[in-house]
Amino acid sequence: ANKSKLNTTVIMVPVINQYKDGNVVKSTMKDSKGHTIYEVEYSKGKILRTRNYDSKGKMTIEQTFYDNGQVHYRNEYTSKGKITTEFDINGKKK
């Protein structure tokens, strides 16, 4: 029997949390050079917005969310400009 092994690499990424009135409102992850690679914004304990950045700190993807956790807007930033995709509250592409 051929059993493949899963190789896992764990990379420790610093997470900086910002709080307001005891609740986390923003989490920022940075790479070893201090560049922001990922951000999450929260409102009342729910994810409101996420942002992904490339290795140079340039935003590549931004997503906003409905209260139920489904993606509302997904913005992709490419060399050709911004591509926006909108989804309904059930996650179906509009």
C-alpha cells in the first residue's frame, strides 16, 4: 500500500490585535520583514473586512462580509486594475 505523507511547515507570523472597549476590532499579521501580509477587521465579534497583501505590502485582495459571514464584495487588485465581484447574502455570485 502506497501511503503518501503530508509534509507540513509551520511559519510563525506575528499577530497584532487592536482592541476597543475590550473587544478585538482589528488583527494584523506581518512577515519577518515587518510587511503587513493580512488584516482582519471585526465589528461586534464578526468579521467585517479582510485584506491580503503581497510580499511588497501591496493590497491584492479585499473582501467585505455580510453579518452571516458570507462574502459580500471581493475586490482583486491586479496590474490591470480592480476586479470587483458581488455576492448575495447566500453566497451566490450576482
